[in-house]
Amino acid sequence: MAESNFDITRKFVRVMRTLPNGLIEFEFAIGDPDVAAELVMPKAAFDEFCAANQVELLTTEKAAPLDAEASDADFHWNLHQATHQRFR
């Protein structure tokens, strides 16, 4: 069996955007920043959530696939993108 570097003590947050009403849209991940749940919270709750989980803040830009023609390139999207653009 392959050895895994999955570390459940590491938690990640990537802020996607702040809405005009003050809500924060963000991705939260445990162990692997590429496997995340998308959440929405008011700013105060978001700040408390981040402090309680001792998160690592990530940039908004995800790394692009190394080969845009790769067979898994169709899977490099998030729910926010799916609601604002048309896919094949």
C-alpha cells in the first residue's frame, strides 16, 4: 500500500469572494486543499471559524492542470464556477 501524506491536522481556507451583503464565500479543506467543501458565512462567523480551526489561508487561484489536454482536465472546477459558466 502506498504511503499517504494526508494530514488531518492541517486545515485550509481559500476565500472565493465577499458578497455585497458581507457574506464570505470560501472553500474549507482538511488534509488536502484540493478536496474542499464550499461554505458561506458572515464575516464575524468566518473569522471565528478560521481561528477555531487554525486554518492556513490559501490564494484564490488554484494551480492549473499541468496539461490542459490531460484526461482529468475536465474535473478541475468548483461549484461556484459551475453556477457561472457553461461546461461541455
